[in-house]
Amino acid sequence: MKKLLQSKKRGSAVPLAVVAVLILLAMGTGLLSLGLNSRIFSIRTTSDIMARCAADAGLTMALFRMNEKKQQVGLWDGSTLPQAIDEKLPHCDATYSYTVTGDLAKGYSVKSVGRANQAERTVYATLGLEGLFEYAILTKERLILKPDTLIDGYNSEDPLDTDFDVEISTQSTADASVILNSGVTVEGDITVGVGGDPDTVIKDMGAKTGDRIGGIIEEPLPLISPPALPNMGADITAKGETVILNPGDSGQYGNIVVSKEDKAGVLEISGGDVVLYLTGDIDLGESCELVVKDGSSLTIYIDGDIHCRTNSAVNAEYPPEEPSKFQIYGTAEVPQSFDIKAKHDWSGTIYAPNADVILYANGDFYGSTVSNSFELKAGGNYYYDEALRTVSVDDLGVRFVVKRWYEGGTKSLTSNIEIEPVQK
């Protein structure tokens, strides 16, 4: 009996060993299969990501080429549009191809295809024009509104338009970059710099506003270069007298100096469109004025500062709701200071990314301001003209931007299967 039992124990070990080997073999095969599938999935995912990055790079390059083409000397020529085929994405094996189609009347569209290994991704975008004055107020740093100020809008091109899109913004993320004094009302949204916390960037002392939003994209604020104008080789002076400038006086000058002697000096813009490039400053002495007459306009490109002394003023005799008739462009790469006063309504646009702007008036403000910092003092309310967003391809500072974007989905070059697109 003992020998029989010993024989059975020895004989049962073989089947058990076989079963164990089969189990281990099955587990090993499963693990190998899992590893292989994970490796394949990882390769496909990596290729898909690379293809998407390549497609986005193609879209970015198409936008860059469109703006590069727009900046070339001469009027816009849409007869040939940017395109590329199988451009290599740096530092990887992915490639991109893009085409731009359309025209100014119907708009432009971009199709960009990225490829990496067996993956293909496609993105589409519609391009539109964007000018310098998309915001009521835009600053790089501090923005201060006096107590009881109303920020609202209107449309000088359509008086029946009452649906205004008014927005003020700072690119700063520092605490208290936007100071809203008591009683301020902003009939629109406030945006702060990318990554900034609206609760700390905006110092609210009793204001009513729309949404307060952290920025997503930092708006570029490029300097504007002055146009080529004849060098007049002198200053413009009005010392105790009235000096009239007409379109024939357009050109490059040093400074504008309007001073008081027996009586206050006046510089008058009359007879049409006047364009000045000043390499120096504008200095309005006590009680002196710079006046833009009705039926005329003034565009100033200035490297220096603007000083308005006690009781001096920059005034306009055209309807205040037409701010495009008086434009100031700060052209210096170094800090500038614009201290501007008006005896009644102020109407105009200011684009000076490196200037600290202070506006005083005994009336309301009409237009748009882009500056390093901005402070509104005295006077009335601030009204943004939505018509400033209506631009053409040859306007100053206009650029192409992505207005709408959507994704064509993932496509395998071997299976030819594509996922439904996602629109944004």
C-alpha cells in the first residue's frame, strides 16, 4: 500500500508541471501581446500627435505668410496666395502641407494637412482682418478709470445699431493693474493678461462690469512706422498767433510749439487731410489750442511726448462721434508720455504702445486708446466707436487673424478611416 501511494504521488507531478507550464506560457503570451499592442498604440498615438502638431504648424505658417505678403510694398495682390507641399517639421519626421484659397470679398480659408508615419491630421481655418482698435481701451500695464465713469459704445456707421461689443483690457498680470473707482460702469467685459487672476489684477472699488476674464492669447502691439513724408526741416510754431496748416503742409517736422505771448497761440488744421511726422514733442502752452476744423482731419506720428499746460486744449470742431478724423500714433521705441487736455468733448484714436496716456476733458470721450498705461481724469464718459473695427486690407496696422478654426479629424494612411471633425 505504501509503495502504491508513493507511485501515485510521483505520477501526478508530471501533469501538474505541464499545467503550470501551460499557464505560464499563456500568461507570457498574454503579456507579450499586451506589450506589443501597447507599443503599437503608443506609436500610433505619437504619430497622431506629431501629425496634429504638423497641421497646426502649417496653419501658423500660412497665417504668417499671409501677413508677410500684406506687409510688402504696394497694394494687396490676391492673385497668388501662399501654399506649401510636404514641408518638414523641424526636429522630427513629420511634414505639413497647406493651401490658402478665397478672396477679399468672400474671405480666405486655410487647409493644413500634417503627416507623421501612418497618421494624418487636417485642420481648417477662416481668416479675417483685424485692426489696431479692437478694444475700447487696451494697455500693456496700468488702466485707471475715475469715479462714476461709464464705458459704453456706439456705431458711427450705423446709428440704429444698439448691440455694442465693448471691451477693455490690460496685458498685465500684476496686482491692481486695473483700478475701477467707485461708481464705474463698464457695459462689457474686462480681460487681463495671459495667466492672470482677474480677482487680483482688477482692483474693484465699487464698479459694475460684465465678465472679468483671464486672457488666452496675448495681443501683439507692434510699433507703427511713420510714412515717408517730405522733410520740412523745421519746427511748427504759433507764438501768440493763429497758424493754419493745410494738406500742403503735410510733412516731417521737429516739434510743435504753441505758446502764449500777448495772446494765446492757436494751431489750426483746415482745408482737408493733414499728416505730420514729429521727431520731437508737442508743447501747448498755457491757454493755447490745437484745433481740427470741421471738414478736415489730422494724423500725427510722433517720436516724442505731448504736453498740454494749464487751460490748454486739443479740440475738434467736427462731430465728436467721428474719432477717425484725429489719429495719434506713438512711434518711439522708448517710453513716451501723452498728457492731453480738451476744453469740451475729446474725439480721436491713440495708438502708442510705449506711451503713458492721461486724458483730461470737460466733456465725453469718443474713440479708442491703445497704450502702455492709461488714466482717465475729469470730464464725462468714454464711448467706443465700433466702426473702428471695420477695416480694409490696406489700412494701417491691419493683420490677418484666425476667425474660425475646426479640425478635420484623425486619418490613418493605411486604413483610410477618418474620425468626424471637431469645430471651434
